[in-house]
Amino acid sequence: MYKTILVPVDIDEEKLTENALKHVEYLAKASGAKVHFFHALPDASAFVTAYSFGIKEFENQAETQAIDKLKKNNLRNGYSPGAARLHHQFWLTA
């Protein structure tokens, strides 16, 4: 049925993410699909334009926090470390 499942998640919406993970787990087990979780981080420059010297540090901290939350969500919902790929990306404003 499925080979790969891409799951967009909002790490700040824990209940919604938890419900999605249950459904994804069912689909992945039924089809043997690989699961990829994706979270989009806000563009750092939108938050720190007045403090441009701190953009890289802000991005690094946001990435670390996002990855940690994705891992916690996965472990809490029964995914073993390495069972699913975690992806994150800063979105850019035009």
C-alpha cells in the first residue's frame, strides 16, 4: 500500500501530533512503510532582525529543541530511536 509516509507535525500541538502518530503507526505496520516526520521551523530572521548578530545561535537552539521534541514524541508513542527519520527545516518568507 505505502512505501514511505511523510508526516508533517507541529511540535507545539502535542495532542494533535499524538493522534497523528497513532494513525501513522497503524498505516506503517499494515504496509511496512518507512516513516518520515517533518517539522517546519519559523524563519529565524523574522524573530531577530534587530539582533542580527544572534541569528545563527537562535537557529541552532531552535533546531536542537525541535529535534528533541520530535524524539520525545516518537518515544512516547512507541517509536524506537531510529525507527523513523526526523526532518526539520526553516521556512523562508518572501
